[in-house]
Amino acid sequence: MTILLITPQRKVLGREAPLRTTRPKDKPTKTQLSGSFDFTPFSDDKVINTLEQLLQELDQNMNFQGFEHKVVHAAHGIASELTYLHESGIAHRDLKPANILVSNKHYAGASPEDVAKQFPEKPVIVKLTDFGESRGTTVFQAPEIHTLSATSKSSMESLQQIDIWAFGMVLWCLTNADLGFPYLAEMEEALTAGTVRNQTAFVIGLLTQGSLPKQSNKYLDQKQGIWMNVDQIMSSCLKHVSEERISALEATI
């Protein structure tokens, strides 16, 4: 059985939406994050670069034990980065864990005492990359991309509302890391049942029918505790009526 929704090379379903945006002069450009996330302070030799890789590592090998607060810090950091872009008149257009860089350079080489102080306060630094150029990744795309005309979704306001939906899906990934990507569980069920032929069309169908991706119960205690606010912000982003979504700035509060 072949599932095209997720591969180790970052790509998910590859349909692109016909959107356009222009990066203003003297505004933010692509950010190169100095450093990466080094697990040396945690007695491991792994070094990773993206939020996608970090979530896989924390879920599969650590069950987030001791790292639960990292989800909250990452969510706030992404919202802050997205706020900066939006207030600068830029839409990201392909927000997903693979396009979010992570680093712990501020304590990776520090003494155990400094790590013990800095890790709880700021466990991870996040930076957005690949913004303003791509046309999106299907499982992170807002439903209106597939239901509205190109003209009605090409304004900067509309593009930024589309970003907010994608941000909501990134938050879904933060609290459902064991499920991989949005709609992957549904895709696996449909493929097993033999009820789907075109995977892209299947996901678009779920989006336009108003379906949100299934959630995992693996981290239910965290969702009812330390991650509760993250889940609430996610719900405020994943509104099928775009005007009802919160702004990036509101997500930082």
C-alpha cells in the first residue's frame, strides 16, 4: 500500500493553489536560522533542523517526556513570527512544520547549570522559512483555496487568513505528533478500505465538506493540561469561514 501524503523528504500532497503575492521592498526576507537543534544536552547525538523532524523525534523516541512545555513555546514563537510577517504586509503561503526551523543554540553548548536554567525558560527558537513564494501544501491549505475564485482569494487579507488556517494545522501537528500529518489517519483508513483512488482529491473533499482532521488520544492528559491553550488557539484558527479566524497577533496572547 502506497501513501503519498507523507514521505521522509518533507513533501506531502503536491497540488498547488493559484495564489500570488508580492514581497514589499525593505521588508523581511527569508531568514536563515543560525544553528540547529542539538540533543547533546539531553545525552543524545542527534542534530535536527526543522519542526517536522523535532516532533517526530520527541514523539517516537521520548513521548514528549520532559519536553511538554516545548509545544507551548513553539506555538507562541510561530505565532510571533507569523505576526511579524503579516504586519509587514507578507503572507507566508506554505506554512507547515517542514518550513519551520528550530534551534537551541542558546544553550546547546552551555554548562549543565545554564542548561537547567535556559531550557525551561526558552527550550526552542523557531524561525519561518520559504515564505512568500510557494503555493501551499494540500493538507495545510485552507478550504477556500478550493472553493473560491482566484480573484476573491488573492488579496493580502485573504492570503493571511489562509496562513491562519495553515497555522492551525501546524498547531494540530504539535499536539498530535503521533498521527504525522493532518488527514493522514483518514487517508490510511480509506486506502485500507479501498475507497479512494486520488489522494489529493480525497483530502480536498474532506476540506470542502467541513471536516477537520481526527485527533489522537495519546497525549490527552497534556491536551487537558499544559497544551489546553494551544488546542483552543488551534480551534480558533481552523474556522471554515475565513472571517471568523483569529489573527496571528491574537494567537500570541
